[in-house]
Amino acid sequence: IRADFTFKSALVNRNAELAEQIDQENSVSLHVRRGDYAKNPKTNAAHGVCSLDYYRAAIRHVSDRVQQPHFFIFSDDIAWVKENLKFDFPSQYVDHNHGAESYNDMRLMSMCRHHIIANSSFSWWGAWLSSRANKIVVAPQRWFANGANTKDLIPEGWVTL
């Protein structure tokens, strides 16, 4: 399945530069999904948003296991992340892919060595598409605010917090 979902076009410009950096670092993708999850009452009631406590615990979990982690932050609300989530490690905000280029965020996520995902299929796929054997993937324990069954959602070997 992974082969069927490979990205075909070559990376260019800023994405090519980031891909090279991601490959050279102990890269950790960190995805914060807000957008409609935070702003639309019906969507928020179904999904909710991951708490700052979740992200702090996930960062701690990864940084306790990875030497010199470098965080690459992906979000549909970078301003909120910058204001609310602080990093004691090198970090970089990826905020240049918009509209038809948004898929490149998932592509860059998939290139990272480790992953902290949101309760979002976008970051789930970013982590799952990574073929790195020893990757650490941290996922939220509570995926849906409405309590929907998620027993087969998280692959074996991923950590839930």
C-alpha cells in the first residue's frame, strides 16, 4: 500500500530545502490540527482538539528517546502554535504550502524520522507513510471527542498519550 501512495513529483524550492534538512537531522514532525476542529461547533463536538498537555507530554516522550531532536511544526494555525507551544529544542515552522500545495506538508511529514500527530487523518497518513523502521510515533489516546470506537485506528508500535 505504501508504494501505491508515494509522491510522484519532485520537490522544488523551499520544500526541497526542507527535505534535505529533514534528512540530515533527528527530525520530528509535529502536527497541530485546529481549523474547523476548533472553530466549527459541530466538528469540535465530534473531534475536539488535542490539548497543550498532550503536545507537551508527546514532546517530552520523544525528546527523552531521541538525541538532539529537531521539530518541524505543521499546522493550519501556526500563529496559535507559536503563541501557545514553546520548544526547548531546535524547531522550524512549515507554513508555506497552501491550497493545491498542501499535500507537500504530508509529504515532508512522511520524510521525518519521528512523529507527533494530531487526531487528524492528515498527520496519521504523514506518519504511516514514513518507511523508517525505528520511527517513534506518538498519537493522542482520545481521537474523537464523542467517544467513537478507535480500537483499530492506531498501528501496533505507535505510542498513545
